[in-house]
Amino acid sequence: MHKIRRFITSCGLLVGSLLLLSGCQPLGIGNRQSQTIRISSLSTTESQILANILSELITHETQNKVTLINNLGSSTVTHESLIRGDADIAASRYAGTELTGTLKMKPTKDPEKAQKIVKKAFKDRYNQTWFPSYGFADTYAFMVTQETAKKYHLETVSDLGKVADQLTAGVDSVWVNHEGDGYPAFKETYGYDFKKVAPMQIGLVYSALAAGKMDVVLGYSTDGRIKSYDLKVLKDDRRFFPPYDTSVVATDQILKEQPALAPLLHRLDGKIDLDTMQTLNFKVDNDLLEPAVVAKQFLQEHDYFRKGAAK
Amino acid sequence: MTNLNTWQQLVYYFQHNGSYVLRQFSQHFLISIYGVLLAALIGIPLGIFIAHRKKLSNVIIGVANVIQTVPSLAMLSIIMLGLGLGTRTVIATVFLYSLLPIIKNTYTGMENVSDNIIDSGIGMGMTNWQLLRMVELPLSLAVIMAGIRNALVVAIGITAIGAFVGAGGLGDIIIRGTNATNGGALILAGALPTALMAIIADVTLGFIQRHLEAPQARP
């Protein structure tokens, strides 16, 4: 008899202390409160660093709490998460991808024009605000090892055409079926085909190339591993890949609920250039630092961009 | 980093990202425990109920069995359709997986209470409620506890997969490890604390379970 009472009291204590631990946040881990801002990010290193920078910036400079919704598989899922109200902010959206993927419009080769079109379309169609670029563009790029480049005298993507029938290519698994700038369109523009195309996780292509498992891969131009493996990036001489300027996207709803948010996010406008992004990526991919740790260091170095806050 | 071996990398990782791992650890633990607690809140009364209504028991345990056979990744995806991304989805998944061990053990525990003891309780003039509170529950508590223990260990494993729907937790570190160049150390950095958590949870609940064991079982 006293045992069961003891059991019930201990259960009660456990639940009680959990509730205490969790404080005012529902369930202690979760969401759905106006004070909690939800940021979604892709499974790429870059996106996770950017999401953590936003998260750190918001928690440091405001009273709001932040939940990260991490590891989303593609930009489509990210888009859905904002549309369905699972997230308030998307940490990294690439203008080129959205233009052809989400909006199903014709690709444009002019980054500024792309940015403008996407910004307007997202406002009109989805009530989402597209912020100015972080200051760097991430684009797909074909790369090879230095040895391969020397062996076949490769400088541009067109050069690949002569030897493409002997090469296996490792590519991002999402890219293969991309509308507009995917593999089918690529074959049309450049007029050749690889011997074999192996779709894989984008994070794996660099080491697959370095290990000699693939002859040529399609990766992101901002990845830190291009540096660490000393890879040769081939010039996109027919300008096939649309400009993928990287921006934050937030729902109009959260910007209205949290008026302090927009100026805060604008602090990052143009503050991260290509070189900075590569360095940050490198720290995570090579130096075993967590995106959260890298993000915090980055913001502390720049004093949370307080100086530029006025504009 | 390449000059260090995996274990040295692991130590380096924990030195530089310690607080982050700790945050993910508590997140992971909370998700698992909320799922199991919810399942216990529903499962134990349900188990008691079907122990008294034998005809229903086949149906309910059958349904719980079917839930258990759905692969966890499929379950996460199905629930994601309704609940969206984030922690809620993972808690719901853990909840569903925890139902079977808890219902089944509650049912078995109640079943195993000897009829003679119940009869003597009735003979003493106990009401149904008194019988449940003073005889059946104390005698089956250890078995029920074993079910919860089972459920929690499974839950910790399922929560690791929850990182795929953006819930965070230690699975996050494992996924990053599979994407990174030399991810061996990262995978271990996520997997070892997960295993450690499961072991600690199992040992702790085992300890509680032994203390709740029915007096008759002890000399």
C-alpha cells in the first residue's frame, strides 16, 4: 500500500519537476508560442550555420526564444514548412532555385533581376518577405581534381564534353530532376552526357571526388572543402546555372508580430561574402566545430553587427 | 584535423562543442520522456480496463501490435503529414511506439495476480476500487514498470531518427556526421551519448522496478 503511494508521489514529483524545468515554454522543448520563433534550415552545412547565426542573433538581442527545425531535405520542404506554418523564418533560400523550382518561372542569368522577381512573387503569392542577400551567391559548380584537370586540359564545363563519355559524375540527388536547371536541361545546353551519373547527398560529393570514386562532381561553390581538397572548379562558360543569391525569408505574419525582428535581420544584409562563407563552412566541415559554435564565434567577432544596425 | 585519429577527434569535438552536446542531450531526453509519460497516462488505465474486460483485450492489444510493426521512419513521415515538422511529431511517434509495451505489461501484470488473492479480497468486503488500489496494482507494479522501462529504451532510439523531421536531439549530430567529410568522430559523438542515455535510463528504471517488486516475491 505505501509502495503504491510512494510510486504515485514519485511520478508526481517527476512530472512536476519536468514542468518546472520547462518553465513557461510548452513542453520545455517546443514551439507554438508567439515568443518562440521557428527557423528552418536545410541539411547542408551552410544552411545550418546561417540558421544558427540567426538564432544566436535573435536570442542575444531580443527576449524571444528560437527553435531550429533542422535537416530539411530540400528547398521544397523548406518552402512547405513556411507555407504550412511549421516555421517562421527560412535561414537560407537561393533565388535561382526558388525561381525555377517553387515559382516555376523561366531562369534568368541576371542575379539582380532574379532577386527582384523572386522578392515580388513571394510577397504577392505567399505573403513572405524576401530579405536582401547575405552578400554571397551559392551556385552549383562542376569540379574535378587537379590531376584530372591536367590530364584532360579542363578549364570550362564545355571542355568536359570531349571526355564526358568516359567520366562518371557524382551529383546532388535533388539536382537530377530539377526543373529548368537540372540534368535534362543541362544536357540540352551543353549537348553532352556523362558515362554514368550517380545522385548522392550533396555533402558526400567532395570526398567522393577526392577519394577517386568519381571523376567529376557537381557541388556548391561555397563549400569549404573545395579549399581543403584543392579541387578545380570548372567555369560555367555557357552560364547555365542561374545565380543562387542567398537570403533570409520570413513570413509577414512573424514580422508583424515581432516588429523588432525585421531591423535585426537586416543587420546581416551583405555582411557575409563568399570568402567568409567558405571559411565558416570550412570550420564546420573540417575543424569539427558545431554550426552553433561557429555562429556564436562569428557574431561575437563582429559584435553582433550592432554598428551597422542604424541603416 | 586529419592528423588526429578518430578518438582524438572525438575528444577534441567534446572539448569544443560540449555545451551544444549537452543541450541536444537534454532535448533528446525530454522528447523521449514526454512520449513515454503520455503513453503511460493512456496505456496503464487502458491495460487495467482490458484486464477486466477480456473480450476487448484481443482487439486493443492487436491494434497496438499493428502500430508496432510500422517502421519508425514510415511512422514519422505519416505523422508528419498531420502534425508538421518539429518536436510534436516525434513525441507523437514515441507515444505510439510506447503504447504496446505499456498496455501489454499492465495487462499481463494484472492477469498474473492470483485469483485466490482477489477472492480473499472480495471476501474481506473490498470494493472494486479498493481491490484495484490495494491488491491488484501493488502486485503488478513491477511488471508495469518493466513495460515503461522497455518503452523508454526504445523511445530513446526512435528520438534519434526524429532529427530527420527537424526535432533536434542527438540524432542531429549523427546526421551531420554522415554528411561531413570525415564524419566518423561526429557519428560517434552523437551515437555514444545516445547509447549512454539508454543505458542510464534502463539501469535507473531497473532500480526503481526492483524496489517496487511485490512483497511476496521477496523472502
